[in-house]
Amino acid sequence: MAAAEPKDVAAKSISIVYRSSTQIAGVAAVLTFQRQTGEVKVAIPSLTDSDETISISVADVESVKANDYLESSNYHWVLSIRLRPTGPKEGKLYSLQFHSKEDRDTWCSGLQSAVAAVSRTRDGAEVTKQPRTIFKVALKEPKLDMLASMKVHMERNEEVKVADIDVPEAKSSADDIRRRTKDFIAAHEVDSAEGTSLYRFLRTVVQRAMMEKETAAIVDKIQNRSLDRVLKEAPEGTLSVEGARTQAEAQLQQLSEEIEQRLGERGTGVAILSMMLRQNIEKMRRINSLTAQVYEKEKAPGHSVAVPRQ
């Protein structure tokens, strides 16, 4: 398996001054990174035919740090590489001195990224998976018996995965949504930091869906409390016009008092919607009052009205 490639350094060879815990005196060397093996190569030129080459495996690196040293008004831009305290080179320290701060910082950033990407267990056998991140959430038409449905787009190392989240109407409480979010994060190996924002988005979508559904139910109930409807629903001859109007009035009043509780959400949007629903209730009251006056003119006071059945 090819090692992670340090950004901006894999294709470069660069001159440095090399030191280590066993090579105290600095020597000129050439630094390269071998992508296929995941190794930093330090080639030390020799007067003989073969140069000495030191190999540093990224998988064995414990830390990569940048250090600046001032000597006689001159800065030395140094990159310190310490190996993990295992193996034949346990705890060994390498010091790579660059000729410019920019080159040193580039290599520091690149090697730190490579070490993080191949973060291994102590025996070097397993590679730690990076969590997925969410980059898009798209709403879709809810499935049967579902209050809300959406597609979640995730990525990890440029690999994209898409999965659905569905919220059944029977399991739409805050605790239900919190559990569903937690299960989704775990099942798809999503970064736990994404959990809060995903929960809030899902909760908002569910609340709006519930509010829309409940609003439609309230409007339908208002329409069903018309005086004509109440009279038609009652057994023939059992309700007077005034009795039907009083019954409808009581039911409309109860409905008006339940609006906020039934909508189940706080905020400016709910306040405006509640006001509009109460206006509809008041309109139905006036219609019932006018309808009752018409009936009373046609019938003698106290006489039960027989409403034609359809």
C-alpha cells in the first residue's frame, strides 16, 4: 500500500545540512521523499563511488517539529524528526537544517500531514480510518408513513457516499431524532463533530413537517365546525339552531386555546400562523352567527330545525 504523499514535497529534492543523535557534526545532504515506500531519504554525498543514504519511514515517526535557532545574527531553519520508542532505531532524533524558512515550513507541513494520515497502532499493523464529513443534505419526498426523508452526502479522502435518513411519524420526538442521528453517525463513520448540526437540521425539518400537517388538520377542523355541518352531523331533530351554534362555539373556542400546543414549536413563524388560524376561527364564528340568524327567521323560536340530509 502506497503511503500518504506529503503535499508539495514528494516531487522535490532539496539540499540540507543533516545531523542526528549519532551524527552530531552537520554534513551536506540531499533530501527526498519516496511516495511508494513512504520514506524520507537523506543522501549524504561521499568522495567514494557510493553515497550513504539514510531512510526514515513515516510510519515510524512519532513527531515532526519546526525549530528556529539564532547563531551570530543568522537563523537556522531546522526540522526535527523523532522516531517512536520502538524498534532498532527507538527514539532516534534527526535534525534537518534547511537554507530557507519557506522550504522548512513546506516540508514540516507535508511530513506532519503524512504522519497523521498513516497514524498506526504501536505495532504498525493497522491504519486509523479518518471519519467521513458531511458536505450536502438534500430533502426528498417522504416515503410512506414517514414524516421526513433526506439524502446525506458524505466524503472521506475524496470518496463520496450517499445515504438516506427517514423519520417515521410515530418516532419524531426530540429524543427519537437524537437517537436516529447518533445511530446514523456511528453506522456511516461520520465525524462526531457533525452530529450536532445534523441533529438540528433534522429536528427543524421534522418540526416544520409536523407543523404543516397539524395546520392542515386545524383548518379542516375549523371547516367542520360550521353550523350547517354541526346540524347535519346531529341526529335529526335533536339540536335546535341555538344549541348547534353554542356547541360549535364551544368547540371553536377549545380549538383556539390548543393552537400553540398542537403546532408544537416556538418562534415568529408560529406566532403569525397562530394569529391566522385564530382569524379563521373568528371568521367561522361570524358565519355561524349569520347562518343562525337566517335559520331563526325561517323557523319559530325554539323549534328544532330539520336539515336536509344528503
